[in-house]
Amino acid sequence: MECYLDNSATTRVIEEAADIVREVMLKDYGNPSSLHNIGFSAEKHIKRAKEIFVGILKCSPKNIVFTSGGTESNNTALTGTAIFKKSRGRHLITTPFEHPAVSQVMSFLKDQDFEVDYLDVDSEGIIDLNQLEDLIRDDTILVSIMHVNNEIGTIEPIREAGGIIHSKNPNCLFHVDDIQGFGKLPLNPRDCHIDLLSASSHKLHGPKGAGLLYMSDRTHISPIIFGGGQMNGLRSGTENVPGIAGFAKAAELIYKGLDEKIANMRTLRRDFVEELLKLPDVNINGPRDEEKAAPHIVSASFKDLRAEVLLHALEDKGIYVSSGSACSSNRRTVSASLKAVGAPDWAHESTVRFSFSCYTKKEELDYTISVLNEIVPQLRKFIRK
């Protein structure tokens, strides 16, 4: 049996999305800026994609900017805001365990003489809202908080944070990295006072190389990519029409019956965690309350086992997981998420992330548990010798 449990790294493209990508590549292949019929046909796919995301995000077409993916969306949101608003302030606020597509931008901006404050999080990874209110100043121009932590699955109180930000400093922009939450949990930008929101296609069964940046009506930022002036001048470059069309189709299908899909994933996660904890010396990282934990992420630390060893032992049985964020799992770095929540030192080298999708089946998780029950004692016995 093949069990793909690394959906937070990427997902398999669903057939309907792959079909439309192929159609655009072979039939409606024109440049959407061209003034002829093939160009118009390509442009229609972008307009249709915007209609789909307008329905999901409850916004207008002008609020949607298509990008090459989550990393570009995050970079554009943060750097674009800093450039545009630097004359009004240079103070930024974020969390200590953002994805590198945010944390590394913040480090870059610090080098450009911006001041960055980092919110404390508790042992489950939830931000301190009182501290957020205390940190916001008149010269705070941006707060960036992820919706779902990509390593341990913590759901941050985005609605409450947005209310605090706009109440304390109405001129401050609120950016949400929703790359792990989009298509997994509902989030209405307007209701949550979100000014900028990043999402990525390949996290919800769309093609790689496509993403979006939502911008509220009150938001103005500077472009960081210059050229032909596409996307109203904010993101130049010929649009990736096949990717955009595939992204929109995948999102359209994922958001149909989303509540039922979430409930199913929560049930799978609850049963899976219960079985994991029957294994000796296993710790689950993140919230204990399932309402505060993403329905598709389980971070488990196996004492006295190196994550890489367990990962490859599972791979030999047809089970595919990761040893943390896919963007950093091939480099030996201390997990910012585990460090922030105060995980024990041994957990940093012994943590595996299992991540589901709405297509994950109970049989796959039952098989994974049976394999873990078999190999974990064997590996520990070998290592302890």
C-alpha cells in the first residue's frame, strides 16, 4: 500500500485541474495581453479564475493578484508594504515561527533598518494577544501572522488579532500567510480585518507555480517585480494562465462541501493521534484542543529515534512523511516552531510530520499505525544497542 502523508509539502494534482492545465497549454495558449482571439481565450481563463476566488474570499476581482506561489505572495506583501509605507514608519511585528518565506524577509528588512518585534507563543504555539496590543505603535506599519503553522498545525486567532490591530492602529496593515490554511479551513479576510493574504495552488491539489495575493480595498503597496505592468502594475510578467486556471479549478472543487471535508479530516486526525499516543515515548506537538489544531497536520516526536531514520524506514513500507517543513527538511536546522513552543532538545531531531488531505483514507492511517507499531520498537532496540 502507498500512503502519501506529506500533503503539507505538496499535493497530488486532481484530474480536473490537470485537465484544464492541459487544455490551456494546447488550445488556449495565447498571451492574455494579446489583442486577438487566442489571447482573448487565454484572458477568459484568468477572468474565470478571479470569479472563483472572489466567491471564496468574498471580495471583488480587483482584490486578487496572481503570483508564482506562496513565497512570491509573502515576499510581495511584506517587502511591498515596507517600501510603500517606510516614510510613515519602520516598525513590523511577526511571530517567531513563521515560514522562511516570511521570516527571511523580516530578517532582510531588519538589515534595511526596519525594526521587527516577535510575539511570544505558548507551549501550543498560540500567540499572546495582549502582547500584540502592547507592541502596536503609531509607527507600526505591518503585522504578519500565519493562519496555520506549517510544522505543528497550530491555528492562530486571526480574527481577534485583526480586530486588535485595526483598533489600535487603523493605518497598520495585517498580512496573513494562509498557505497551510487555504482550502483546509474557512477564513473571510474582511471579517478578520485582513489586508493581505497569501495562498498557494500546490497545497490544495492544484499545479505548482501558481498562487495568489489578496489585497483589501484600503491596501496600497509597491511592486517588487517590474516589467509589462500585468496585474494592474503590481506583478509584471506574462501570467501563468495554465497554472492559474488549474489553481482555480482545484480551489473550486476543494471548497465545495468544505465543512464536511474538515469534519472528516478531524475525525481521522483524532483517531490517528489516539493511536500514536499508545506508542511509548511519543509526544504530540501543538494544541491539545482539536479546535485549535489544523485538521490535517500531526507533528509527533519519537524519543530516541532520529527523524531521518524513521522517515526512510516508513518509506520502505510505502509511507511518505516529512521531518518538518519541506522547505527546510533537507537542511540541518533547528525547528523554529519546536524551539518557540519549548519542545525538549531531543524532539528537534526526532520529530516527524504527518499531513493529510481531504482524499486521505482511514485505511492508509490504520496501515501507518500498524507499521509504526512494528518498526519503532525495532529501530529503538537497534539504536540503543
